[in-house]
Amino acid sequence: MNRTIARLTMRGLLSPRRLLLLSLIPLVLLAVAGLLRGLASGLAIDESTTVLATLGIGTVLPLVALICGTGAIATEIDDGSVVYLLAKPIGRPTIILTKYVVAVFGAVLLAVIPITLAALILVGADKGVVLAFAVSALVGALGYSALFLLLGVVTRHAVVVGLLYVLIWESFVGGAVPGAQALSVQQWSLSVGEKVADDGLISAAVSLPVGASLLTAVALFGLYFAVQRLRSLTLAGEQ
Amino acid sequence: MTTISVDRVSRWFGNVVAVNDVTMTIGPGVTGLLGPNGAGKSTLLHMMGGFLAPSTGTVTLDGAATWRNEDIYNHIGLVPEREAMYDFLTGREFVVANAELFGLPNAGFAAQTAIDTVQMEYAADRKIATYSKGMRQRVKMASALVHNPSVLLLDEPFNGMDPRQRMHLMDLLRKMGAEGRTVLFSSHILEEVEQLAHHIEVMVAGRHAASGDYRQIRRLMVDRPHRYTVRSGDNRALASALIADDSTAGIELDLRDGVLHIQAIDFVGFTRRLPQVARERGIRLYEVSPTDESLESVFTYLVGA
């Protein structure tokens, strides 16, 4: 961790204006949760968990993580200002790790906490659902952030590629082709929540050992390769 | 005292060769890297700054490879060509952040010294987003100087500067050079390089075309054959008078365009003689234009030399 890099990244990523705009995403989730809660009859608990899984873990979390993960480094690489970080006697792992921590922080602030609140609104402190979604969202944030940080270092089109992954692969293909769900950060995150909540309340396409190990692998792999890519980052392609 | 050594370095992108078998040594003092746009100056600077791997050959800083070696930045100050900085910071915050990133114990003091050096105190607390190009350039300089490096690499530092800012930066770089630092800057403008650099390396089309102090480079550039297009009241009479003069090597009478194409061998002599000859014969000169004065052609000539 480098405090200066963290500060710079934070100010770039979460400026007041951006924070205001970004918070619209979790606000939608909270508004939906409030509305559903306000319905006279209320939702059945399994309906509530479906809403939390698809809207919270399946949409808000990846979107926020995408914006924070790529925003933590891709913007600087794009405009070239990353040179001021790279032309310093600082280990590349330190730079990536710091960016990662900031990205995760953003995702916690704008996705994990709101998802937890939404679970509290919809279900209440019952049957371990709130804790389950909090943990799911947190591990999901750890996985997504690493993945999207890597994308930010690897490609100039990180946001597009990330959106394609989230929308096409996880939502669309994952919804239609069961096998594709085995390779989805969303399902891996839910596999953790599945174990925390009471039986049958949250369902994931993979078992906990598979989900947890794939999630860990992707996070470590993502960070490792991000460091390697940053080491060989070429800044000459600007002419 | 720090020396940058470029040893038989080539760099290609796909099948485009940007730098072609270049060998040079840059020592203390101010060195100008001169060449037209696209000559490979930036590519070379990027390799020296450790942001690009040579395809072949080695680039070293006092014997240590610059590629994938973060330690070199303890000794290098880098002034990139691109404008992008952390625009949401003030100039002071930016320089302080750079000082912290260099791991300096007293970042605030180091930053203040650097800001004073580039004379940016008056605007240090304004956001960088509000800066003019010249101000940005100076803050970039401050951020590169903040750790007191022995090497300063600057990519086209004078671009977009007004004459006063240019002069100030020149003074600053001269001072840095006189202090024994190794200062290397790139430019495509001969006059800039000539005014500032005690040593010049010329790059053309990826090749190392010439090397020497500015007098040597200047002579190479001035002593080459020059071509002129001249339109006058009586082209034929002017041609016959000029061919008798020592300063010309050949004259073509272009009847269709009504001009003379003159090959001059003595640049100074010819430019002095032409108006004299014209006046002696009572011939009016309508147009005298050098046909190959573009920088490109000057450099192309140097490559052939």
C-alpha cells in the first residue's frame, strides 16, 4: 500500500460529483427494496432473495465494481498520467495492490453496503439472509475488482469488455446456458452466500468449494497479471 | 555524474522500424536530440526512461538496464510530452504527491524548492485544470526536479511555450547542465537545440544521423548544396551572369514556368551575390525561394552525408 497513490486514486475515482452520480446505482436498488417492502402484502422471503441476487449481486455489484475497478487505473493509462506513478522507484505490486484496495473500497461503499441495507429492508434480520448477502457482495467485490483492474491494464476498452462480460456472459448466456454459470463471478459469490443463509434461500449454480476456489484463483490471477502487465506497460503508442 | 548508454539499439513496432541500430552515449551537460517528427526521438527517449523495451541492443544508465528497473527513477527526472496530469490537483499538491512518491523524507520542503525553481509559486495553489500549456510544462518540470535527479529527460519541452517561458526554461536547463546533470531534451527545431545544447545528436528516420557540438552540426547543415527557385525580369540574362559566379554549380532555365532552378554550393556567397548580380545587370527579382529548406530535406541531406 502506498498512501499517496491511494489518495490520488481516491480523488480521481470518487470526486464529489462522481460520487453523486455513482450513488444513483445503489439508490435505485434501495428504492426498489423500499417499494417492494411497502407493498401491503410484502414479498415472500424467496422472492426477496431472488430480487437481491439478480438486482443486487447480479447488477449493482458488477456495475459498480466495473466503474471502480477500471476507473482506478484505466483512466490514468488512457490519458498517460500513469507515467507519474510509473516513473517512480515504487514496486509495481505496490501500485496494483493500492489501486485494488481503493477499487474494493469503492465497491464496498457503493455496492456491498447498499446491498446489505437492501437485504435488511426486504427481509429483516432473519434466517441469516442479511449476512449472507453482505458476505456474497463482499467476496464478489474482491473478485470483480481484481478482474476489472486487470482489464483496465490489459485493454484500452476495459469498460466495454467488462460490460460485455457482465451483460452478455453473466446475465444473458448465464441465464440461458446452465454450464456458463459455472464460470461467473456472480455465481461464485452467491455460492458463498448459499452456505451462510438458511437452506434453500439462496441458490447458486456452483458448490461452495468450487465457487470459493475459483473466486480466489481469479482474484489472485487478476492481480498477478495486472502487475506483470504494468511492468511492461508501453507508453509509446501515443503518436 | 551519470551516463546514459545506448548500444546498438533498434526498436520496431510490427514491421515499422522506429529506431534503427542507434549507438550513442549521453553524458553530463545539456544534449539536444534533434530530428523531424517521426524520427524516433520519442521512442528513443521512452527506452532511456524505461518505458519501452529495445527490440535489440541495450539501454543502460550507469551500467544498469533501464527496462523493468524501477530503481533508475531514483536518478531520473522525466518530463513527458503529453499534457495529461492529475488535473483535479493544484500545482502544489501535484508536486508534493510526486515528492512523496519518490519517497522523500520532507516532501513539502522539496516541493516548495522545486516550485520556486520553476517560478510557479504565484499559481501553485490553483488547480492544474486551469493552467496554460506553459504553466503545465513548468509544473511537470518541478515534479521531475523534486528529487534532485542526476538525469533529466525531456520530450519536446518547448512545445507550446511562449518566448518568455521558453527563455526561462532554457536558462533553467542550462543551469542544470552546468551543475553537472545529464540533461537530454528532444526537439525538431534546430534553433532551439542550437541555443541550448552543448552537444547535439541528430536522428532522421530512425537512424542516428549525426553527432557533435552545434558548430559541427550547423556546418553540416549550412555547407550542403542549396536549391533555389528564382523568378526575375530577365531569367536568361540572370542565368548567364550567375553561372559565371563561383557560388553556383548549375542553373536550369525553366521556360514553361518562367523560373530559374539554381543549385548553389556556397550558401553565404550565393545569398550575397544574387542581389548584387541582379542590380549590376538591372534585372528585377520577383521571387527568390529556397526549394528544399524544409527540415526534412535538411535532415535527409545529413543522413546521406
